[in-house]
Amino acid sequence: MRVMQLLAGAPQGGAETFFVSLVTALHRAGFDQHAVIRGNPARAEALRNGGVEPVQLPFGQWLDFSTGRALKREVARYRPDIVLAYMNRAASWMPAGPHLKLARLGGYYDIKYYRRCDHLLCITQDIRRHVIDQGWPAARAHYMPNFATPDAHPAAERAAHDTPADAPLLMVPSRLHTAKGLDVMLRALTSLPGVYLWLAGEGPERAALENLAHELGVAERVRFLGWRADKGAVFRAADVVVFPSRYEPFGTVSLEAWAYERPLVAADAAGPAGLVRPEEDALLVPKDDAEALADAIRRVLEEPGLAARLVEAGRQRYRAEFTEEACVRRYREMFERLLAERERWKESA
């Protein structure tokens, strides 16, 4: 089985991160693969470090005449059984050929970008319903969730970030964007005296969030950590992982909190709401409700046994459904099944 994966994404983002994770996971599992990406030196290096040498192409707009020709050459050279494209732009560049044409959807996209594809792999059941509601055949829309792999980094030293060792510590791993609800997190912090907050991420809203923290009087308890390559270090340092997003189609943060065995408090954006089991493996609160968010965090910090119960249930969910091994097994079974179905169709045609 020869699998060619296409990514034409942004410099940073959840789908882009998962592309590297899945390509390298399938490589470790022995898949024969070929990766074609939009030019990105850091992503290319990450793929090389994972054992896969990528081809880098422009994946541009209307006047890009080179990418299509290059993709045609790559298909002719590699002769894939499957081409898997990520999101709108890569799917719109899906090369012609006898290969099975798949696309991975991590959001609520318009299916007009996927007309060249045979099957859609949707990371949540709700996204699958979304494409079916637009007219995509249900038999060709499949649920394929993400996975998370914890790294081995030890807990970050709180002193290095001017955080008392005995203070309750919240951590939000997130791009600093309005969709992520970080302003709600800061407002919730005003009701949690003595609690510190680490924001692990970067983005266009950093200055606005720093100003808001000062306006709310919580700036001396908030640390902006920027992007962190040592993700496990900040997860392991935290007492509670918070996921306050207004908009989140899936939210790998939930899986990461379970993988790193940290209690999770999440807002009821579509992804977390469709994934977590409220009061069992996470606490779920209404979006844009700072008071409810603060109350839930307070419960985790103060209610006897609650944090441990959430952690244990999350650990079991993660190990049963969202490990790298479970994800690779799902992809292998999906690929084999779809290829077998195509062969049966050819024989009967």
C-alpha cells in the first residue's frame, strides 16, 4: 500500500501539526509514504526527523501553474494507491489518476473544495453530519478522530516563570486568537484569587490579552509562555488544563490533557462538547461564561476526589481510543477496506 499525503496549510495550526504526527506515526508503523507539502522549512525538517523526506511545492492561488504539473509528476513517479489531502486547499489540488482520493476534514468546510475526492475522513461525528447535510453521500463520509502522543519532557520549573511552587496553576495551550476564548479565561481568573495562569501559545491577540490582564488586575498572575516545543513540560507543571474556546471543531487539547493525566475543564464548543463526557472525564461549561468557567475550575481545585476521578476516566478514554496505536490501526483498516471496496467495484463494473 503506497500512501501520498498532501498538505497546503498555514505555517502553524492544528491540522498542520497533526499532518506531521500522522505521517511520522504511519512511518513508524511501516507504511510506504510520500509527503508533499507547501514550502515550510521547519515542517520539512520535522518530517525528515520523523523519517520522511518531503517534496515542497508552492500550492499557490490562481496564477500558480507549477504545482499542478509537479503533482502530476509526483503521482507518475510514486504511483500511489491512495492520496490523502488535508483541508480545502490541498483537496482542491487533488491530482488525477487511478489512485483512491481521500481528504481529511478538521472543520466545517464547504464540500465544493472536495469534488475531486472519493471519500472524506472527518475528525468528529458532527463534521461528518455537516458534510452529509450538504449532500455528500453518507457511505463516503467517515469518522476518523485524531490522536495525541505525550512527550517525555519533565514538568517545567515554576520558578523559571515566576510562579510560586504552592500556587494552584492553570494552563491553556492555545493560539492567541479571539476564537480561543482567552479573554473569558482572564475574566474567570478574577474570581480565582491566588490562582496562576500559563498561556502556552502565540498569536495576533497577544497584545490585546496582555492589556486585558492589566485592566482586570490579574497580570501579575498570568504568564505568556509563547510557543513551546516541550509541550509535556507545561502540561505536567499544571494542576488543571483549561480549554475555553468559543470555536473548536475537534480540540486535541482534550486528548492531551487525558494523555498527560491532568484534569480538564472545557467550554462547550462543538469539538469538546462532542468528545468529552461531562462530569466523567471533564467538566464542561457554557461558552463565553466566565463565571461558570471559574466555578468549574474552583470545583476541580477544591472538591475532594474530583480531580483524581476526572484524570482516571480521561486516562482510560485516551488509552482505549486516542493513542497513536489506535489511530494507526483505524487508518490501516480504513485504507484496506476502501481499497478492497474499489477492487470489488472494478470487478463488478
